[in-house]
Amino acid sequence: MENNNIEQEEKSGDAKKETYSMIDDANLAAKRMEEANKVKGELLDREEALEARKAVGGNAEAGEKQEPKEETPREYMEKVMSGGIN
């Protein structure tokens, strides 16, 4: 009987060690996530400020005009031969 009690105490001691370890691991993971979220928030603020400066400065993507690409004589010939130009 006494031997059985010792085994149970050893098992409960292992369970406590494992529980503390799991709690410690969870706390460390939570701390790392909080730090990562803080850094990501700072980066997001910087990105938003950059986008705002682009929009106000006239460099927004929506306002950009694309310059027409000049065709080479070979591209023009291929276009004509394929029926792309009527």
C-alpha cells in the first residue's frame, strides 16, 4: 500500500512539473506575441503615413498615367501577320 502511495506522489509531482512547464511555455509565447504585435503595429503606422504622403504628394497609384509602349518593327510585323491589325 505504501509503495502505491509513493508512485502516486511521483506521478503527481511529474504532473506538476509538466503543468508549470506548460504554463511557463504559454506565458513566454504570449509575451513573444505581444512584442510582435507591438512591432507590427509600429510598422503599420509607418506604412499608413507613407501611403498618406503618397496620396497627398500626387504620387498615388490611381493618379499615375502609364506611358504607351513603343512597338519594335518585329512586334508590329507579328501583330499584322497574326491579324491583330485590320
